[in-house]
Amino acid sequence: MQYRWTCAAIGAVLVMGSAGTGQAAITVLGGGSAEACSQAAMTGEMDRKFEDLCTQALETEALNLRDRAGTLVNRGVFKLRRQDFSSSIRDFDAAVKQDPKLGEALVNRGAAKIGLKAPEAALVDINRALELGVSEPAKAHYNRALAYERMGDLKSAWLDYTKAAELDPVWDAPRTELTRFTVSRK
């Protein structure tokens, strides 16, 4: 039995920084600006002052490699939310240099690449992140679905939106995207 996958136009769905984008922040503990940056990234803050906290932490606090990489990811998340894709990629690149197995840095770098209309490059990062493991795999699947959809691979997009919805049943974004799809037998 064969299936046909159709989807309504994606338009604004791929605008990064919107509520529908899956961004993965990293918890940094120990007090100070790095922890405040982390908490703000985890709660979805967008104000530039929180990005400045991350920068302050990176410039003034004695952070171990894990916390330095996490703070770079969190600062990149703030930039990603503002759709400053190129600058966010620089932070994610720096985080990957600190910790090459940091899946969250790769997922977010993939999201930024989608924003730059480079879905093939995004897939490489997101697939690697899923191999390494991430704390919020639903966001990785959601971002991979965005990349597949941008590339015109609707079946793979539908499968990843479905997986994201299954992994995080209280997150509305994947289910909202699935409402645009129609699957029918050929």
C-alpha cells in the first residue's frame, strides 16, 4: 500500500525564534551570571539583558568546560530567538569546540541553519545530536521535521512531527504542524 503526503504551505512556520521553534537550553548551576543566564534560557526569556548575562559570565566567571559550553549554548539560544542566526552559530560552534559531544549545541546550530535556509546542513547537525543524545529529543525531532519540510520531504517531516508529539505530548507545536498534513492512500 502506498501513501501520498501533502501539506499546506509552510510560510511562517519556519520563522525561527517563534514559539514553534524547538530550542534546547542547558542548565548551569553554581550561582552567578552563568546560572542566571541558564535559568532565563530555560524559561524562554528573549530580553537582550539575559544574553548580556551570558556574555558577562563567559568574560568574568571561572567556568569549567561543561559550564562554559553550556553558557555558550544558552547565549546562542537568545540570539536564535532574535533570529540572529549567524551570530548564534558562532556561539554553537564555540560550544562544540569546548564539548564535541554536546547534542544541544548541535540541535540549536541545526535550527539556526534552517533559519539561514540551509536545511541539508541542518540535518547533519540534528542527526548527530540525536545520535549523541539530547535532554529534549522532541525539539530535535521537531527541528528535523522543519528541515525535511523545507527540503520537500513531507513524509519524513510528518514522521518527525509525529515523533516530537509522541515524545512531548504537552507541547502544542508538533501537533499544530501535523494539522497541516493530509495522508492518503495512492
